[in-house]
Amino acid sequence: MKKSFVYNNNFSSLVVIIIIIGMCSVTARSQLTTDFYYKTCPKLGMIVRKGLFNALKTEMRMAASLIRLHFHDCFVNGCDASLLLDGEDSEKLAGPNLNSARGFEVIDTIKSAVESECSGVVSCADILALAARDSVLLSGGRSWRVLLGRRDGLVANKTGANILLPSPFDSLETIITKFLNPGLNITDVVALSGAHTIGQAKCAFFNNRLFNFSGTGAGDPTLETTMLNDLQSLCPLNEDGNKTTALDRNSTDLFDNHYFTNLLVGKGLLSSDQILFSSAAAVNTTKSLVESYSTNPDLFLEDFVNSMRKMGNISPLTGSAGEIRKNCRVVNSA
Ligand code: HEM
Ligand SMILES: *[C@@H]1O[C@H](CO)[C@@H](O)[C@H](O)[C@H]1NC(C)=O
Ligand SMILES: *[C@@H]1O[C@H](CO)[C@@H](O)[C@H](O)[C@H]1NC(C)=O
Ligand SMILES: *[C@@H]1O[C@H](CO)[C@@H](O)[C@H](O)[C@H]1NC(C)=O
Ligand SMILES: *[C@@H]1O[C@H](CO)[C@@H](O)[C@H](O)[C@H]1NC(C)=O
Ligand SMILES: *[C@@H]1O[C@H](CO)[C@@H](O)[C@H](O)[C@H]1NC(C)=O
Ligand SMILES: *[C@@H]1O[C@H](CO)[C@@H](O)[C@H](O)[C@H]1NC(C)=O
């Protein structure tokens, strides 16, 4: 009788220990890791790099477009490739993305190549994160080891995309709040805004600064005058706002710190760019960091990497949450 009791007691302990070990391994698996596909898809890095290289041969701007996709994905329901889903509730139809977010075909092409090599293993969310890293690197920025192991979400969130993504017309206070919400901070606001060192923006996103800014009858006084004149002829009042120009007119395709040197001389393109330096609210928040990055390119490139890793870590789905999508545009059950 006694012996059996002891045996049972030991058995219970064993069960408890097994459960604890099990919980530990679940916890371990719920963290992103740089070697997540080391065994299951060892050529992943090379496949993504090659796909991106091919895309950039045709159009260098694609690097910028893909970095933006990763950002717009991560700010809505976490980095779960929800942005890539088509359909009625598609985030692609939300204000910040409609006729603006681009590069979906490039992600499709890379995903197909990845599926041929290792089918059903690599998430679309991780492909976006890798493509964003390689876009920075191939544009002349620094590289980093990408945290991997995200899984793909089952729903898109158009309302979320409208509410959560920053607008170029937002105040600095609002932009900062939109970064604080998912756990980022003011350093991340400034460093990540530095992604506007590459890529383009449409007249529709800055033409409010050109002719009758805030009802003043004149251009935005924080916009440098020769650039203002340039933009006035590029974006006349009677056009549809679809023409584009470089976010960084100093070195358009190069991932450097000229975005910040531009801000010091009133050459930020979007209002949301220039207010990081010129607004009253910048004085106690972002202005000193803009100044630091403008004189210290290494500090910018280093902080940018840290902030990208932080942004890539926003609410990832891990373990058995979500799924590994076969086609980035639709959930598997559809
Ligand atoms: C701080 C708030 C931000 C606002 C208000 C903002 C707004 C915008 C707008 C309006 C455009 C032009 C889109 C178009 O004309 O179609 C744009 C482009 C871009 N944004 Fe941002 N953005 C912000 C932060 C970021 C962040 C955090 C990243 C990435 C880390 C980023 C990366 C880019 C890139 C690379 C482009 C160029 C895309 C292309 O050429 O296709 N932006 N952004
Ligand atoms: C969409 O995003 C909003 C804003 O964060 C959130 O309140 C809502 O729960 C999300 N909906 C879904 C279906 O995830
Ligand atoms: C933002 O967070 C990073 C760590 O993720 C930290 O190094 C940095 O000092 C923080 N910046 C501010 C303004 O709190
Ligand atoms: C500028 O906008 C203000 C306020 O909307 C308006 O009253 C004014 O007529 C506009 N001026 C010009 C020159 O269009
Ligand atoms: C810009 O072009 C898109 C098609 O790419 C079109 O649907 C949209 O109406 C245009 N925007 C404006 C303001 O006309
Ligand atoms: C670009 O910025 C650098 C550093 O501020 C400056 O020396 C250079 O003259 C600028 N070039 C152009 C084309 O604006
Ligand atoms: C900046 O901070 C100082 C001291 O903390 C404060 O007196 C000042 O009002 C703040 N300025 C702005 C524009 O918030």
C-alpha cells in the first residue's frame, strides 16, 4: 500500500516535470530566432536575396516599396502578413495603402521560389521581413540577422490599417502615439522615419504644403523655397496628385543619412518628415535626434537596424497560432 503510494507520488512528480519541460519548450518556440529555418529551409536567405536582386535590376525603387510593406504589415495586427491578403477586408484598400502600397507581385514571385525549394515551411511574414532587410542592404545600408519564426495571420484588418498607420498629415504628437502603441518609442520614430532616405511619394501626400498651407494663402514656411518652387511646378493644383517625386532628393536610391541633413535645411518632402525637426513639439522629442543622425551617419545606420528588429518583433504569431500560408494572398482554408 505504502509502496504504491510512493510510486504514485513519484509518478505525479514525473508528470509535473514533463509538463514543465513541455511548457518551457513551448515558451522557447514562441520566441523568434535567427536560425529558425536552419534545418527546414537552409537556402531561404539565398532565395530571397536572389529574388530581390532580380526585382531591383528592373526597378531600384522596389527596395523602398518592400521596406514599407513590412512596416505597414507590422503596425496592423502585428507582423503577420495580414497586409498581403486580398479580399473585401483587405488592408490594401485602406487609405494609407490604396494606390500606394506596392511590391506584392515581387513577394509572390519570391514566395513561389521558396515554395519550390521547401514547401509549406516558410511564412509570408518572414519573407517580408527578409526582403525588407535585403532591401536596406542592397540600397547601401547595413545588414542584420533577421529574427524569424513568425506565422501568417488568418484575417486582414482594413479598419485597423486606417486607424493605426501614421498619416503624412498627422501631428507629431499623433505620430508618436501611433508608434508608442505597439511598443516602439521616440528613437524608433526618428530612426525608422529615416527609411524615407529612399523611395518616392505622390503629390497627393504633400500638395497641401504647396499653395495654401493651412489657409495661409502661401506655401508651408518650413519648406525651403527652391524646393517649394520645384514642387509647385511638379504638382499643379488642377492635377490628380498621382505624380511622384523622391522622398530624398539628395541621394534618391541610396540608404544614407541625407534624409536627416535635408530636414535641417527645410527639404523634407512630407509634412510628417519636416515636423520631426521644425515643429514646436519636436523640441523636446525628436529634434535633437534628427540633429545627431544628420552629423553621425553610423549612429543612424546602427539605430535603424535596432529599430527594424524591434518593429519586426511586434506581436508575431508563433507556435501553432496562425498558419504557414501557401499563397500570400489567401488563407489556406479559402
Ligand atoms: C512616421 C510616420 C510615417 C508616415 C506618415 C509615412 C508616410 C509615407 C507616405 C505618405 C509615403 C508615400 C507613399 C506614396 O506616395 O504612395 C511613404 C513612403 C515610404 N515610406 Fe513612409 N511613412 C512613415 C514612416 C515610415 C516607416 C517607419 C518606414 C519604414 C521603416 C517607412 C518607409 C517608407 C518608404 C521606404 C517609402 C517609399 C515607398 C516607395 O517608394 O514605394 N515610412 N511614407
Ligand atoms: C483590427 O484593428 C483594430 C484596431 O487595433 C482592433 O481593435 C480590432 O480588434 C482588429 N480586428 C481584427 C479582426 O483583428
Ligand atoms: C527606445 O528604446 C531603445 C531600446 O529598444 C533604447 O535604447 C532607447 O534609448 C529608447 N529611446 C527613448 C527615447 O526612450
Ligand atoms: C486659402 O484657404 C483659405 C481657408 O480655406 C481660404 O479662405 C482662402 O480663400 C484660400 N486662399 C487661396 C488663395 O486660395
Ligand atoms: C491615381 O491613379 C489610380 C490608378 O493607379 C486611380 O485609381 C486614382 O483615381 C488616381 N488618383 C486620382 C486622385 O485621380
Ligand atoms: C547632399 O548632401 C550632402 C551632405 O549634406 C551635401 O554635401 C551635398 O551637396 C548634397 N547634394 C545634393 C545634390 O543636394
Ligand atoms: C519642453 O520641456 C521644457 C522643460 O521640461 C518645458 O518647459 C517646455 O514647455 C517644453 N516645450 C514643449 C514645446 O513642449
